[in-house]
Amino acid sequence: MDFDLSPRATETVEQMWDFMQNHVFAAEPVWAAYLAEHGRHEHPPVMEELKTEARKRGLWNLFHHKYGGLTNLEYAAVAEISGWSPVIAPEAINCQAPDTGNMETLELFATDEQRERWLKPLLAGTIRSAFAMTEPAVASSDATNVETSIVRDGDDYVINGRKWFITGAADARCQIFIVMGKTDPGAETHRQQSMVLVERDTPGMVIERHLPLFGYQDQHGHSEISFTDVRVPVANLLAHEGDGFAIAQARLGPGRVHHAMRAIGMAERALELLVDRAENRVAFGKPLIEQANVQDAIAQSRIEIDQARLLVYRCAWLIDQGGASNARAEVAEIKVSAPAVACAVIERAIEVFGAAGVSDDTPLAYFYAWARALRIVDGPDAVHRRTLARLERRRPRRTTTP
């Protein structure tokens, strides 16, 4: 098992750090000021400046080996760096969720016409997209529960249902939605679902509201959407009827590596902030860094971050060797461990910052909100622990119970 980066990947990592230090971090206050003045879901012009700079540096579509030339393991190192500024940096290099997962889905399952119309502009970064699976009325951690109906009527599908926490929908650049629903409720459980492409502003599709994460409204939004007799051409079907569940599973594997590494990036920035604060803040006659409990917090954070990173690297390496099915247990492990580590490290940093840590004067409060949300999105911790327990029961035993 070799985690060394290729010369190409090493150069990309160096370029990414230079891009972050000379462009992205400086853009954070500009981004925030624009949204404060113009509205939370507007599009700050500084993003287009960052995207232009990123393309000049070859930092574009790195999430996919076909377009970025990196393996999953190599991209993991880049994704971690982008996690230091998780709102801005991923989009600046066109590696933001949910678009990466949607682009991978279109690459795998779309027709040539669908790729030309939707994948091409997504790869160019001229539009955005959303993935509409989660529903408010059912436990969507079990995707077979979805109740949205997709019924064929001649040359159209008619969609009725409700979705929520659909990331990206608040951004006017979000032009295409991949919608999962049931085409055949009477089929075998995992063959009832299908996915169709729905364009923004299709009659009957209404964005009802934008939901906050712990009070934060992201620029791209997490929205509730209703579908009432929404008609789309049969040509908008992805793959075949009944393939929806399989498509969903194929979509989530690499994306969980991306989320995990960005979470580790957030944890690394939180730890750096913690150390800097501890060195410069005096309490009880000496810098906080000299307090034993603060030293323990720093040491424990370093241990946990490095453990989580190695686990994600192993998972990414296994996916490179044999696809996501080759790393089913490891994907579940990183989905549980990386956000949990991020939450723990960020919380320690907040403790050292005191009141400033829960304000918007540092990125820590937002980091914590997003890291905690990551323990729910793409399947809550409990579901992944259930998967791990089932896999563990199947392992061959080398001893027997007396």
C-alpha cells in the first residue's frame, strides 16, 4: 500500500497551497461582504476571478481522473487543502458538492445527448446542479423509502412529490436537478426507483424555502422543493427504469472521500488557529499554550487528524485498486470518523477561543455547523455503523466462543 504522490500530484498540491495562500484566503472577507450586501444566495463576482486563476494553474476538475489526471488517492490530498476554506475553495477549482457527484453520475449513466447538454457546461463551470433524493416525510437514509412518484404518460414522465435539504437549489446558476423517485412501486425493492433530469423552472417544480444549517444560510442553499404534475420528456431518464438505487450507490462512494478529506482540512485549520490563539493569549499569568489541558487538546487533535487522514488514504487507495465496491467497509468508516474528528478538533479550538469561537469573527462556528451536518448528509453515522457491524459479522472467525 503506497501513499506517495506522483510528481504530477506533488506539483498540483504545491500549486493548490499557493493558490490558497495568495488568492482564496484573501477572497474570504470579499465573499462575505458581498453576500452581506446583496443577499445570502447571490453569486459574488470574486468567485469567477478565482475560477479563472485556478484554470490558469491547471487546478480544474481534479476530482475525476479522466479530466483532472489524478487518482482518488492523489485528489484526496487536494481535497484536504480545499477544506481549509470549504465554501470557496472547492467551487474555485470546480470540485464542489453536489456537482462533482452529479458530474460523475452523468459521466457514468447519461446518454451522449445528456452529456452534451448538461455534463459539458458543468465541467466548464458555467452552471451548477442539484441531487434531489432526500424527502421530509420518510427516513431517506434508506433510499428505498423515497415516495416521490415518476409515472410514464406517453412520451413524458410525470413527477409528484416533495424533497428537502437539496443542496445547491438556492443558487440561480443551478440549472439541472437529478431527481430520484419511484417508477414501479410493485417491483423488487431495489428496482422500484429511477432517476430523471429536471430543468430549473420546469412548470410544477417549486422551490418552497431554503433551510439553514444551525442558523447558517449557505450561498448555494439547502432547499425544500415540491413537484406537482411536473412533466419531463422520457429522454430525460438516466440509464434505465429501475436503475435509480444502483445509480445512487455508485454516486456516493468517491464523494464520501471528498467530504472526508475536506473535513480533515477544516480540522487542520481549526488546529492551526487553536495553536496560534494559545500562543498569544495569556491567562493566569502565562500563555494558554503552557497550560497542560491545552497541550493535551493540541496533542489529541494531532493524533486524531493523522489517524483519520490515513484511514481516508487507505480507502481512496482501495477505490483506485478496484472501485468503490472494493472499499465498502472503508467508505463507511471514513464517513463516520472524519466528520467526528473534525467536530472534536473544532470544538477544542472553540473552547480555547472562548466567546470569539462561537462568533463569526473566526470560521470556527461555521466549521462546526458544517462538520456536524456532515455526520448526517450522505447517510447518518448510525446507518454507516450498521453497515460496519453487518460486515464485521461476516468476517471469518479465527477462534470460537467457548
